[in-house]
Amino acid sequence: MSPGDRRALAAFLRHRREQLTPSDVGLVPGGRRRTPGLRRDEVAVLSAVSTDHYERIEQARGARPSLEVLGAICRALRLTLDERDHVHRLAGHEPPARHRSQGYADPGLMCVLDALAPHVPALVTDDLTTVVAQNPLNVALLGPIATERGLRRAFVHRWFTDPDLRGRYDPAQHDQLGREYVADLRLASGTRPGDADVRELVGALESASGEFRRIWALQEVATRRTTHKVLHHPQVGRLDLECDVVVSPPSGQRLVLFRPRPGTGTAERIALLGVVGVQHLEPSAPAS
């Protein structure tokens, strides 16, 4: 393992941070700033790490940052895949395979996610449904997933193991949606023969859920497409949504949109969700 170059890493991150404005990353611009770019505490919040931890990285102090923390910082700074790989090498890590997110999100999808934030719940996942980013409306809709750790960030794993998340979806759709998620997972697994991440996810689901085992045995394969979903939110009630999946060719990541279905009153309830929904969520503790 290369020792990397912590000073070069610190300089690179600082330079990229100073090139960004709050509006570039979906933050509300504040008053006049004494220095250009984002503040360190803003990058820390966007990365779901403590400010002290991020400051140590940018000052080339402390332990080498983990792959997950580096991925989250790369997501926060809207780095390209080439820039992400450069950051990992400077930190002394081998860059992850291009299909592994490690907390990183495609910057093009993040730009769209930010633009949608006021009106449309949306999230970004990798091909194994690991949620790497959510806008505030999506957090209010489904709860915080991107800030979780391990398999709890994989939506398909949460679908079969988290009754609170699944309980928000109309029970009449549970079987159909479960089969869609599993068929998509099987398709993704076929593109990664022998992959350790696939084995871990499928193995955990087979151990945890008889329903998953039954559906997995059906050998169904299909790409996720636009799906009509009905959710029952505890604060705003019934939501009729069209769920669209947009794939980014450079990274293979997906932008998942939850569009209000016209003529159902859902748009008004989504607007209400933006006001009251987040107030009922417990914040996750930042990583350090």
C-alpha cells in the first residue's frame, strides 16, 4: 500500500473547496464571506463527518482517512471519477473500482439532485441500490438512508429487513415492488461475476428474509423502469408518485425521482412535506 502524499491531498481538497459556492452544492447562500468558496464546516456537513475530522484531513494531520470518508468528501466536493481516484491515491489507497460507490456520487447526478431539491424527492444509488445521496425532501419521505453504514444503506436490503421503511408503501404493492427490486439486483449481479459486494448483499438477504429467498429463486431479471408507487406518509398522508430511474453512463449510478402523479393532490402534499416532514426525523450522529 502506498503511503500517499497527505500534504498534496490537503492542498487538493482545499483548492477544490475554495472553488465552490454554496449554490453549487445545494446550500442556501448566506451573507458576505471573508474567504472564497465553501467553509470547512459546510464540507463536513455535506460529507456527514465531524468538522474536526475534516479539518484534520485538510491540514494533513491524524490518521489516514478511510475509503468511506474519502468517498463522502469527493461527493461533497462534486469531484469527477478521475478526481476521486486522484484523491484516493494521494491518501495512500488504491482507487475503488468504478462501479463501487464507497460514498461517492456522480457529480452530474448531484447537480440534478440539487436542482430538484425544492419540489421533487430524489436520491442517488449505485447499481446495488446503495443510497449515496438524498435531497432533503427524500429524507423527509423515506428517512435518512445515505448517512447509514454498511448494508443499511442498500435500499433493497432495507426493503426486506426494515418494517418502518416498508410500512410507508401501500401493502397492495409490496409483492410487485419486491419482485422488481430483486429482478434488478439479479441483473446487476450478472454484470459482476464473483464480486464480493454482491455476495455479501445477497448472502445477508438470504439469511434475513424468507420472502427474499422465495423471490430470488424465481430467477427473474429486469431493469427498473418508471413505476407507480403509493406511499402513506405519517405526517402528510397518501402520496401517489411516479418513480423514474435515470442512469448516468460515466458512473452507472442512478438518479431515482419520486414525481407527484398529476391530478392526485400529491404535489400539494409534497410541498407540505418539505415544511413539516424533516421536523419529525431524528438526526444521525456524524461520523468521526
